[in-house]
Amino acid sequence: MKLSVVILAAGQGTRMKSDRPKVLHPLLGKPLVAYAVETARALTAAPPVLVVGHGADAVRQAVGDSARFVVQEEQRGTGHAVLKARDLLREEADLVLVTYGDMPLLTEATLRRLVERQRENSGPLTLLTLTDENPRGFGRIIRGADGGVRAIVEEAVATPEQLAIRELNAGVYCFDAGWLWEHVDAIPLSLPKEEYYLTDLVGMAVAEGRRVEAVVAADRTEALGINTRVHLAEAAAVLRRRINERWMLAGVTLVDPATTYIEPTVTIGRDTTIWPNTHLRGATVIGTWCDIGPNTVIVDCEIGNRCRVTASVLEQAVMEDESDIGPFGHLRKGARLGRGAHMGNFGEMKNSTLGPGAKMGHFSYLGDAEVGARANIGAGTITCNYDGVRKHKTVIGEGAFIGSDTMLIAPVRVGAGAKTGAGAVVTHDIPAGAVAYGVPARVKPSDEEE
């Protein structure tokens, strides 16, 4: 039986107190709606239908071609939102799954259970429920003697006996498509808000003598919907715990999971150790047997095997195998540490390469530079790469030795094996094997005494 997925994402989210559409608020590096779309794409080959309204253009831009879109100009309830998808989906599938753009913790496994139960159900719908001692305003599930759902009673109108029920409606449904499209425009208007709610379809099915099934979520946190920034923080904590547990079970050591922040797009090799207060973000890939942290931020980086990063910030950079940085180093966009290269404390690199085995001990800046293998960059070295209009390149050859406090005024080249004296201001190329010193630096004559 073919499945279509409808994701409701039209609400403004007034309780977020934000100008940003609710479903675009970030959760561990991705907008809320991205989680719903990715889960839906895992369930069926057909792109889900996203019902948008408030901030529709921004939501479209964020989601791109991962979904199809219909617009709910007036937000008049969940039933009204699903009705907007009818023309697009009426002949497409046998089953319709309805979920939400602000429920990022729903898992593929749970939604598959819901869909499979409806495939087996002789009635028109199956709903997702949860059991929780904190009802959080959810409707109560009333079951019959045969275990089927007989009604959903909203908290505001529930009797004391019904309020004691702890099976709650999560608001996620899987419908027989034909029955849904025949009934969705017959949902009665609910006062005083004058809206149409999917929950009323349960009563309509029961009134027809049809069976309504329910699947209980194994983890109640999956049903957490985001309505406030408090809920957003709660969801982030749950998602972080899931991610951290997954990596620990895969062979990664997290010294203190409570202070380790790993986004879902990150990849980590086995036998790597992550120390406290480390943030791994974006498309970061970390190899095996690495030592990362503490107090480290790594964003969109590629880190090889057996690397060490201590109390440093890395952004869109590459570390080859056995290289190390820190403490207090900064690799900016386009920085690359070659195999076995070392960058010490208070160093910074941008759009530069430190070649294999090269060393940059401390208090130095390399911008738009290429440093050869086994070169040594002394403390306080700066490549002066910007003339106020354009950036210029510095090239330092293999085995070169750059003395402390050297200023390299780009564009300039230092040949292989060349040396600069402490405090040199290099304004011209230095030949291979030569020694240059002074301000401005001049090359030492070959017959001058050492």
C-alpha cells in the first residue's frame, strides 16, 4: 500500500515570541522542519507535502526541493490544513500519514509502527498515543472493551475520571486515504476559535461503527511538540542524549556526555575521545584514535586519524593524519595542517597550508600562505597578506626556518632551507638556503662570517 506524508507547518508559533516562523527555529544546527522532512523521506519515496502559511516563502527556501508545498492562507485548524493537501494527493496513495513540522523527535521506527498498524487495521485510521504522568494539556484517549479507541476527550471538557487517564493523544495519524478525503471536509466547526480539528475524525469513524486503532510511543519524548523556547531546549537535550549514546555505542569515548554537543550531521571514528565542553557542528568528519577537547569548537571540518585538538576553534578547515593544534589555536576557513604538522598555542591560520611535519609553535598568524614540509615558524611570525585592497600570498619552502617576530610582507617567497633572523621584515624574496635579517630584511652575503 502506497503512503503519502502530510506535514503541518503553517502556524505562526506566537508563544516563541519571535519574528521567525516557528518551524525554522534551529535545533542542533538544523531548522525544526528539517527533522520532520528527513523522517518522512525515509518512509516513502514520494516527497512529503508541507502545508505552509506563516513565513511560507522562508520555509520553502529552507526546505527546497525536499518537499512539495501547499499554502494554508488562513490557519483554521489541523483539519483545514489537511484539506488543503487533498487536491494534490487524492489519487496518489492508499494511506496518508499526518505529522507536524514542530515535532522533531519523532523517529522513523515509531512512524513505521503507526503505518504498519493502519495497514493491518480494518478501520479508517490509527493514531499515535503516549503515556505520561504530565498530561501537558493533551487530550485523553478513551478505549473500549475491545481495546479500540472510542473517543479523544480534550482536557478542558474532561471529567475528573477522564482527567486521571494517562494515555494521551500525540496528534499524529495514519489514515485510509479514500476515507480521509471523503470525510475531511465534513469535520464540524469548533467554537469559539472557529477551527476544524483532525481529532473529530475519530468520533466520525466511531459513529460509523469503524475501528480506530492506536500505537503507543515507546518513548514519550518523541511526542514533544515545540511551542516555546523552553520546549526547544528540552528537545535539544533529548536529541543530544540520543546522539551521544549512539556514538558511545559505536566506540567513541565521551568523557562527560552532559557537556558534549554533537550535531546530527557529524561523523566520528571509533576509539576517538571527546573531552568535556566540546562542540562538534555541521559537516564535521573526525577520524579514528583522535583526542578532541576539552573546550573546543569544530565546525564543518575534516580531521584525519590520530589527531589532537586542545581548547581550540576550527572552522571549515582540514587536519591530516597525526597533526595537532592547541591549546588556544584557531583554524579559519581554508586552513590545512599537513600530516604530522604542529600548531601550538595562540596561533591562527586562514586559507593557508602548514605542510607535513611543519611546526608553528605559538603566537603566529598565517594568512594566504603555503608552508612547506618540515619548516619552522617562529613565535610572533605574521604574514602581512592584506594591502587594504587585495589579499596576497606568502610561500615558505621546505625546511625553512622563520625567526621570531618575522613580518612577511606578501607577496613574497622564502626558498627551501632559507632562514630569517628574529624581527626581520621581509619585503623581497629570499633564495633557497639563504639567510635574511634586519628591517627591511637583507640577504646575508655568502662569504660573511657566521
